[in-house]
Amino acid sequence: MTYRAFLIKYSEIGIKGKNRYIFEDALCARIRENLAHIADGFEAIKEQGRIFLSCPEEYDYDRTVSQLKKIFGIWAICPVKVIPDNSFDSLTKATGDYVEEVYGDREITFKVEARRSDKRYPIETPQICADMGEYLLKRFANLKVDVRNPQVRIHVEIRNNAYVYSEIIPGPGGMPVGANGKAMLLLSGGIDSPVAGYMIAKRGVTVDAVYFHAPPYTSERALQKVIDLAQIISAYTGPIKLHIVNFTDIQLDIIEKCPRDELTIIMRRYMMRLAEHFAKKCGSLALVTGESIGQVASQTMQSLAVTNAVCEMPVFRPLIAFDKQDIIDISEKIGTYEISIEPYEDCCTIFVAKHPVTKPLLHVIEKSERKLEGSVEALVEKAIESVRIINVTSSKIYDKSRDE
Ligand code: ATP
Ligand code: MG
């Protein structure tokens, strides 16, 4: 069967009351943007609690579905047959033709599930199901009714047009990106932060990112790894403005003047300060990190509290209560894992203490930081001035083998 249209179902955005149109419009926009590279002529319009997507004459079905499966806000993707004449006789016959084309002479049990969004339609829903079922039974010897546990549910939706479908492809859920503001992700080359970015985008948040680079201690390859990761998650999040900040001089200043066991925590506080600066500039309302309680010394409750103390903005940590394996499972699913485990270190060993503090006290850390007064301000200024911003977009390379 060649499909020329899809009915797109969404779940949560259906309950947004007066603001529902904002979410629907964002979802339509994301669908149009994400399909534009496949073919010209896709059209996404709102249709009473669904989105109706009509496809151009020539398009790649598999690629289209694969792309739709990455658009947050979509709960289900239903390839539909459109029946412009929704009079009952014509609808019944067209449904029969659909069943014949899709299932041929396969022995199947089925059930008809009808829905009328136009309540003026002259036949009530239970009657549509009964009459349609009877028609199909008469027409096809290979069909049997099973109302409790059918192999195939034949959905008939009567709207402006009528639609018939029986395949429901799960979407990623969540909310359309752009519907819930913007946040700045601290993106490193590790496993966690790309997953954190994916998760925050799933709640409808637009993601920008910042990476702290320390050349020559961290290599160009480590930077490329971060760009590659941003590119993979941008297939879900949309374009990412990646800020590449040269952090070397700040790090060296900290190493020179602060106690070695407090290095990481002080470094992290400077990362947060800088991230917040760029977040404000971009109109982001929050920071996002890949931190998870207890994962490493800088992520104990005490360390998180001390790091957090420099932030004015809320800091969201979508992975805070996740086990590492759960994070790995998501990174494998979204395709970042293999890049994250590439051996290009994002942190040189000279910046890592052998025995970092695990229970830092804020006043102690603040006292150590005072040793940086007089030098670090200019270095922070320089890091801000020399930032490189690149716009990372997904290349939309379609690899069928990656599709589940
Ligand atoms: P990841 O958490 O991404 O796997 P990681 O575990 O090596 O990397 P941590 O040292 O645990 O990173 O840092 C915790 C969080 O701090 C990261 O999830 C990330 O959000 C942020 N972060 C760490 N290093 C950097 C960096 N060089 N640039 C930007 N953000 C960073
Ligand atoms: Mg981590």
C-alpha cells in the first residue's frame, strides 16, 4: 500500500487548555522542518486533536517515518488512507479496499474501531462499527471478528474527510521542541551530557550548548567529538548553537593558586559561571548538566551544592537519579554511545586530582577562590571574548540499519 498521508497523534499537548494551539503550532512547525530535506510538498495541518500530514507524490516512506519517530510531541504515527467521500456506503467500500490491499488473503482476526469527530454524521459510532464489521465479514472469507483481542484493529475516523488505518507506529512522546523555552546545556564528550540534552529537549525545551575546551591539554579530536555528539542529538533537539570556550588559562590559574584536591570543584564553579553568562546572552532560562548523584567526587550532594551556589539560574539535571547503566541504555538508543566512548579524553590528567574533596564546604572553597582575585577576572573576560559559536545541525543522514 502506498500511503499519501499520516494522522499524527499527540498525547500530553492535548491537555493544555487555552494554550493548546501553541503546542500544536510548534509540533506542526517541527514536522515541516524535519521533513523538508526528504521532499518538497509535505503539509502538516491541525485537525481537531490530531495533525494531518499530507505527503507529496514522490517521497521516501521509510525515511519519513524514521524522521517522524525523532520528533518530540508525537505519540503515534498512523499511515492512513484518505477517503474524501465520507458517505457511509463509500466509506465502507473504501475500507474494504484498504483491508484487501494491506492484508490480502491473510487469515486475521479483526475489530472495527470508529470515531466521529463530526457528531452530525448520521450514523452513531457503535452502529458504524457493527455495520462495517458485517460488511468486511461478508466480503472477505479470511477475516474473523475478535472484539476482545483482535490481531488487527481497523480504525475509521470520520472528520472533514474520513481516514482508515490499522498500523500505529509509536512516536517518541514528550513535547515539541520550542514549546517550553530554552536552556543552556553543558556538553562534554562523555556519556551523560548528550543524554541530558536529549531528555530536556524531550520536554519541549530548545537546547543551546557550551563546551569548555583546554587546548593544548585537550585535543582537537576531543572538540570534534563534542561537535559530533551535538550533531547526533540535534536530530532530536533541532539546531544547537554550540559555544566553544577556551578554558585553558582559567584552569592553569586555578592549578597554580588553589589546593589540588579542590581543583575539580573550583573548575566546575567557573564552568557554571561562564555557562550562565552565555545562557543569559542567548535568552536561555536555565542550565542543564549530565550530573547524577554520587557518580564521581564532583557529584556528591555536597559537591553539587557547592557548584550550584554560584548559579543564579535554575540548574536542571535530568539524570540526577539515574544509574549509569540506565544512562548508557538511552545513549545507545539515541546513537551517542559509540562516540562518547571514543578514547579522546576531554579532561587532561594534569587537571585531575588524585584525591579530590568529596565533601567540600562552601566557605572553604570560597576562601580558596579568593586567591584567584586580581588574575581570574581578566581570564574570564578573555574566555568570554574569544568564544567560538558554531551552529550545529543534524546532517539528517539516514541509516536504515539504525532504525528499530
Ligand atoms: P559526561 O557527564 O558528559 O559523561 P563526564 O562524566 O566526564 O561527562 P563530569 O566530569 O561528570 O563529566 O561532569 C559533569 C557534568 O559537567 C557533565 O555532564 C557536563 O554537563 C558538565 N561538564 C563537564 N566537563 C565539561 C566540559 N569540558 N564542557 C562542558 N561541560 C562539561
Ligand atoms: Mg558524568
